[in-house]
Amino acid sequence: MLTIETIEKLKTALKPLKMQGKSIGFVPTMGFLHQGHLSLIEQSIADNPITVVSIFVNPAQFQPNMDLDRYPRDLARDTALLEKAGVDFLFFPDVTEIYPENYQTWVEVYQLTDLLDGASRAGYFKGICTIVLKLFNIVQPDKTYFGQKDIQQARVIQKMIADLHLDIDLKILPIIRENDGLAMSSRNSYLNEKDRKIAPLLYKALCEAEKRFEQGEHRANKLIQIVHSILSQESAFIIDYIDIVDANTLQRVEQVTNTAYLALAVDLHGTRLIDNTQYL
Ligand code: PAF
């Protein structure tokens, strides 16, 4: 695996491979890799002769009081995991390479960002769309891979690809969970032992709602209530949102009649945890 830190060097390395017609798979990450990232990378390697992974903790998607400075980083461990997985290129740029002085251009997707994380994290998706479009322009991938765990992110990037006529196929892959159901996330490393034991309640609540849906409860407010009442049993959770949204529009639905997501976000002693399950 080649680790490349500059845009110019990465473009130079990829150009002859593109000329040979080799399809390029791309997995953007912020590092501190776990099995969720590795599942995306494994799919890219299975689908494409060349796989590029980026590690860039993107300051533009962190709100002023969020965890930019303490976001977990371990390049040596990440590099070893990527080597072992068989990745061809790691792109690891510095902040100044991506956002040089006097940087002024931003990308926004509107309606899909109205709810969920878009509603509670000002500028979050603007930061994500901007970095992802920049990375797409640098790597020029044929295929890219995102996880269902950040379902709003995946749908927003899909919309950006369609609206901006990018020739990139985006695949959304299933959430990878710990044995106790907690969705894998780099931020899980913030949890102390006690909170780590509390966190799987999120998935238990989602499963309970899913069970009730299968038993015939299709009213969104009732399904949300089920999740809410289970999470309320644990006073450490501060609920940010619990919503059921249509899979295409990401707007609220009253009845679950088409593909939808029950998505939630909570704060657990300063750690933001998100999760979702798909209906239909
Ligand atoms: O999901 C992430 O890790 C980030 O939001 C992404 C897509 C790498 C953009 O910074």
C-alpha cells in the first residue's frame, strides 16, 4: 500500500491506472478504523482492481463545541489494518492541503438535510458534502462505499452525486454491530465501562419497535413512542431525536407504508451515538 499525502501525487499515481481502464473503488473515512469501515473496504476490494481509502478528520463537519480535538486518531494501527485488508492507496492529507488559506467554496444539499442530524448539527452536512465532493474530484472513483449507520449522510451524498451529474456508483452497506448490538463507531472508544454497558439499549429499543411493526403497528408515532419509553428508562441518555423518515425524501411519515428508517441520536455523557433500522 502506498500512503500519499498530497493531491498532486495521488492524482499522478492514479492517472495511469485510470488510463488502463481500471475501476477505482473509494472509501472516505476519518480513521480510527473498525469492522464497519473494513466491511466497506472489503466490498471495494471485491468490486474493483484498485481501492483508495482516505483518512482525514474533516474540521468543517465539527461544530465549534464538538470533539474535533479529541477525535480518536491512530495512524499506525489504521495503516496496519489497511495493509492487511489489501488496500492499494491511503490518502492522508494535511488540513492545509484540503483547506488552504483563503478557502471559500462550499457544497450544500437542502431538503434531505432538514431533519435528523441536519436539524441538530448546524453546518454538518455542508462540511461533509464539501469534503466528499473534494475527495471525489481528487480520486475520481468509479464506485464509493458508505455505511447505513450514517444513513442520512449516505442519502445526502447519493443526492449530491445525482444532482451534480457525477459518474460515481454509491453503495450503502449494512450496519456492523458489536455482539451486544451496539453499532460500531469510532466514537464508541469514548465510552467508559459503565456507559459501554448502557449503550446497547439503543439497538434493543430499535429491535422492540421493529417487533411491534412486524406485529402490525405501522403508526410512526406509536413506534417512536416504543423507542422513547425504552430509552427513557436510562436517565443517562439525553435524546436528541427519534424519527421515522421516508427512505427517499428523509421527511417524516405518519404511517410506515414504504421503505423508511427509524433513526435516533442520543448523547451519553458527552458521546454522541446514532443508530437506525430500515423498515420494508
Ligand atoms: O463518515 C465519515 O467518516 C465522514 O463523514 C466522511 C464521509 C469521511 C467525510 O468526512
